[in-house]
Amino acid sequence: MRTARVLLRHELRMLVSLALWVARRSHGTSGGRGFGYARGQGAVLVGFGFVCLVETVMMSVLLRNFPVVHGVVFVLDVYTVLFIVSLHAANVVRPHVLEPDALRVRRAVHVDLRIPLERIASVRRETRWVHTRTDGELDVAMGAQTSVTLELTEPVGHLTFFGRSREVSLVRCHADDADALVQAVRQARSARSPLPDRPA
């Protein structure tokens, strides 16, 4: 039952993201500065969506003499295309957000980790393509890539997709303009504390 609620909530958030995208609005950026990351996976999603669209047309032709099967497959194909478009929309309308006292690291509707600025020990530009799951680390990759690394002074709690809690003290994420995000975080930290950024 819990899994069903999680999946239903996920689908609703995806549809809300699609509506926000159509309305050219963003989610959760009020009072903060947004940093996009959608370009890291946008081309892949567009390509995948196009393939699914072609497959929908082809299956409609092949199954035109089997109305029941055609109807089921058509609904599934349309849902798949809608899911892909909604995923891209969620990536666009839910950027990372630098708030006055925290950085929210996000990915679509799947990750929303709030890191207080005072817990950021260092932030640096670091492009990585290979990520190994490690205790205490969170990789929020886009297109298998991360470009920003944050080391924390103490762990922060992260809730996984199904609600399990993890403590993480190192976070990697991707930003379309990684240099701008790194610089903005450093400036925000400096404004709150006289301590310099720890060298990488």
C-alpha cells in the first residue's frame, strides 16, 4: 500500500511539473536563485521520446486488425511518451535552488536535498562520468554526469524515492553552468561566514 501511494504521488508530481512547464513557471524557486541542469539529459530524452513516438505509429499500423490489443498497446505507448515529456518538464521546472541559508540539490521529482550553507565545507567544479554507490555519498547525476562536488562538515539526511533515510556527507550533482553555481555558493557562504573555502 505504501509503495502504491509513493508511485501515485510521483505520477501526480510529474503531471504538475508538466503543467508548470507549459505555463513557463518553476517550482520552489521563490526567494532563491535557480540553477538549471536539464541540458545534461535533454537531448537523450528528446531522442528517446522521438523513438517512442515512431514506435507508437508503427504499432498502430501493425495492430490495426486487432482492436483490443491495439487499444491496450496504444494507451501504453501514449503513457510512455507522456512520461518522457513530463520527466523533461520536471527537470526544467525544478532546478537546484540557492536560498539565503541553504542549497537545494534537486533532480526532477526524485531528489530534493536541502543542505544548510553552514554545513558546506567546500564546493568545487569537478566533472565525473563514473559513480560508484558509496555509503555517505549521494550522486545526483544527469546523463551519467556530475559537475559539482560538495563536501559537508557534517551529514545531512536524504530521503530516497521510497522514503528510506540516508545520511550523506558528500554530494555530487550536475548544473548546466557549474562554474556559476560554484561561485554563487562560495559567495553565499562567505556572506554568512568569514571562513574561507577549504581548498580542494
